[in-house]
Amino acid sequence: MQFEFEPIGITHPGWIEFYPPYNREEAFVGLDGFSHLWLIFPLENEVNQIGQSLAELARIERHKGKVKLHLKDMRLVEGTPILDIKPYLPYVDCIPDAVP
């Protein structure tokens, strides 16, 4: 089985640039209410072709109808394609007694 992914944006040091039509302001309404985001990205040469990384949302920049997300502790290489972003939800994403 083969899948094709269309990135919605790309990483830069400390921020994400979104491609049209995914860079519109209305796509980010309410996101500033979350402290952290899951970044979904493609993996090359791996059995699992999708990875995820957690980053802290520093601020949302809105300029001329476009949006950039500024992030802290983003652990992705510059130029990594972004497939999706999801808010981190502590009541769902945190399992206090999970075993590593």
C-alpha cells in the first residue's frame, strides 16, 4: 500500500510557514488557547511513514491575512514538511502512570 502526503507547511528555525490555502487566519481560530501543539510530519525510509513531535506554542503571528506559528522546543530539522498540527490535550495526551 502506498500513500501520498501533501504538506501544509514547512519548518524554519523556531517557526512554521504555511502554504496556501492552509495559511489563512480562520484556520487558526482558537489555537492560541493551547500551550503546546503536536506537529505531524513525514518520515523517510521508515516502516511508519508518519512522525509526530511536541512543541510549545510561543505566539501566533498574523500579517496580511497569513499566519506563522512561532514555537519553542521544536525538535525538527529546518525544511521538514508539516502534514498537520493538532493541539496537545492534557486530559487525553497525558497518561501519568504510563511505562516508557
